[in-house]
Amino acid sequence: MWPVVGLIVLSVCGLVTVGLASTEIGVVGVVIGVVLALVPVAPVVAAFLWIDRFEPEPPRLLLAAFLWGAGLSALVAVVINSSAIIAAELLLGRGQGDVIGAVISAPLVEEFVKGAFVVGLLLVRRREFDGIVDGVVYAGITAAGFAFTENIIYFGRAFTDAEGAPATAVLATFVLRGVLSPFAHPLFTAMIGIGVGIASQARSRVVGTLAVLGGYVLAVILHALWNSSTQLGAGFFGVYVLIMLPLFAGMIGLVVWQRRREREVLARQMPGFAAAGWIAPSEVPLLSSLTGRRRWRTAVHRRAGAPAARAVEDYQHAVTELAFLRARAERGALPPRPDWHAELLDNVVRARLAAVNAPGVQGPAGAPTQGHLGPPPSWPGGPPPRPPGA
């Protein structure tokens, strides 16, 4: 029940945040904000789910990440940033609060509370991280949730504060936040995700800690630079064109490179799995690429239906987790729990048997399951020999 309770609590935090905003922007402003905020968040979330295709993260954790950003992170940010604005107005004079809140308080607080989910997940569920891609996905989904709630407030405020032409004000705000910069928050927090991804593979705890701290500092700097360009009018389009767009392109390049490395890991590990009897030799090319996996699932779905295709998909995911774990051990990364290998191998066994027993399942070429999804003649009890130095 605890995961369900946690999701409910995070959802309530989001409702409280929107409720607090409604006292400023009104019910109509909230409705307009929600409708417009849904437009940019959908493609952003879809992009991160597309990135996470090799070994998709558990849907419950992805939902928790989104609600953490949309609920708890947004609520904490509203409370602390509002307090910082009031304190700055009292100490520095009228008109200084918004500047301090946007350029100093918001970057420090928002990136900390968003990144806390990703770092906490690393500490509690380290096995969910197979590298930088997973860190970027969790950070991006969390930040997308935060941006969703923040956009509700910004769009609603543009409607409420406009004098005479609310549609024009809302449209201008939507173009800025929903068209030009829907990936702004995910891009900032992705720096922390990269640091967490590096930490999950690091051979030293010191290196891992420095990677996470470095990611946080970089996220704060980028966030502060972005806010200063909009708040102070400090060359918004210069910052956008010269810094944000190249950084976004670099992030895409990094993710593509990491995805290629993941594909190489699978191609390198599958022959050893087949030699150990964990998978059938004929499954090696089917498990080594996204194209082969998709065609396999499509063929099974066409012949045996959706339940059988889902069973094959679960088997593919189980094999991927085991491959990434063995690749991590070969690199000499910090050792996970000693029983992880046996646990993941058991998952492969059970997922394969579930796929075998799915009604109507046949091999990818239409042949019977023997040699494709049937159990090997002898299933070894232990892992194949580790490479030297692993």
C-alpha cells in the first residue's frame, strides 16, 4: 500500500499548489492554465518515454517522478520562493524581490527539490539505473511534472493580470514557455540526471558524489542564466540561441551516443548468454536490436495476441537488465548487492517460461517454439565465467 499512499500524497501536494495559485489567478485562470499546460507537457513526456525504449523503467516509478515534480517540488518551490521574495522586499527594497526570487532562490530551490527524487531513487533503488540514459529519463520526467504545474500558474497569471487583451498576453506566454522552451526545466534537471547516471556506474563513491554535486551546480547555473535573461532582459534571444539551443542539441547527441552504447552492450552480451544456455542461439539477433525486438513482438502479437506479445516483451526486458548488470560488473563499477545477478537471472528464467507458456506462441519465423522460446536442454545453475579482472 505504501507506493499507492505515496502517489496519493504527491497528488494532494499538486492540488494544494494549484489551490494556492487559484487565490491569485482565480478559478478561470486555473482552468485556462491547466488546458494550455497540457499541450507542451505531452510531447515532452513522450520524448523521454521514447528515449527509454531499450529497458523501460517501471511505470509506477515514472508516475511517481512526474507527481514528485508536479506536486511536492512545486509546493516546496512556491512556499520557499514566496518567502524569499517577501524577505528580499523587506531587506533590499521594493522591486528587488522578484529578481532575487527568480535568479537566486528559484534555481537553488527548484533544482534541489527536483533532483532530490533522482538522487533518492539512486540510493533506494540503485538497480533501476543502468547509466546516463536512465538518469536523464527520471530527471526529465520529474522536471516535466514541475513545468506542468508552473505553467498552470504562469498561463493563469497572464490571463488574470492582462489589461484589455488577455488573449494576447496568454498567447505570448504560451509561445515563450510552451513553444520556445518546453524542454527548459527538463534540460536543467537533466544535468543532475547525468551526474546520477555517472554515479551509478562509478568505481568510486567519491567520483559518484562529485558527479552528482557537479550536475546540481550546472543545473543551478543554467537555470539562473535562463531566468536572468527573462527577468532582467539580459539578452534573452542571445542566451536562447547561443547557449540553450546548442546545449539542447548536445543533450540529444549525448542520449543518442548512450543509446548506441546500450545497443553495443546487448550485442556483446547476447552470444555469452546463448553459450550459457540462458537464451536460444536463434534469439541472439532478435534481442540485440530494437528493430529485431519490435519485429519479434509484432509477429507474436499477430499470431497469438496481445498477452503473448507482452510476455515476450517482459522476457526482452529481463534479458536487458541482466546484460546491463554484467556490463557494469565488467567495467569494475561499484559492486551491487551480491544476489542481484542471481535475482536477475531468475527473472530471465521465469519471463522466458511465461513467454513459452503463453497460448499460441510460436517462433519468430512461424516455427514451433522449440529453439526460440522453449527451455534449453540444460539450464545452468550459475553464471558463465567472469572475464578477467571483473
